[in-house]
Amino acid sequence: MAMQTSNGDDAITDINVTPLVDVCLVLVIIFMAVAPFAVQAGIKVLESRAKAGVGKVTASENVQVRLRKNGTLTVNGRPSSFPRLFQDVEGALSASRDKMVIITADDSNKVGDVVNMMDTSKQAGAEKVAIMKAE
């Protein structure tokens, strides 16, 4: 078989993949560099385990924040309101050893209210926040 020699007049029909590979490698490097920054800050949620409470502070020593179906808010059984929630939780946390707030809400409560309670508790100095479903 004879080999064809290319004339200067023939069109180049081969696909040049070098620029494609270069662009792909640059994109991979960019994604690898940006990926650690794409992690969003959020709330760390830990699942409870059996015997997790052995030797821990009892629930009565923690701060109990409760939002009822009718919208009444209580901190450790005492009536409160959303404008006073920060002061009430901050005062209750000063007597707590574990600095844990347990938030209890009903199914019919708005998610925004529960998130507001969690945020206010963290700002008041809570180191741990637990969420419980009301019975």
C-alpha cells in the first residue's frame, strides 16, 4: 500500500482534541480548588443513641423552651414572648451547667418560629440545641 502525501490544497479533516483536553483539565482544577468553599454552614444535627444520657445532665437541668399550638411561648414553664425570649433564655442558661436548650414545638407551628427560637437560643449563649416534638 502506498502512503498518500498531502498536498497543500487538501483540507485538514482531523479533529484536534488538544484544546478540548486543556479546557477540561483547567475546569477540573477550578472545581477542585472551589469545592471546599462550596460547603454551606448549617446546623450540626446529632442523632440520639441508646444510653447516650448515662452520666449526663438531667433534662430538668436544661433550659426548656416550648411553643404551643395557640402560639404561647414558655421558658422553663414560665410564660414568655418572642421579644423577651433572648433575656429569658439567657437568664435560664446562667443557671444551667450543660448550656443546653431543648426546644419543643407542635406540628402546627410554623418552621420560621422554631428556627427563630433556635437562633435566639444560640445567640443567648446555648452551646447545644435539641429539638423535640410535642406529644
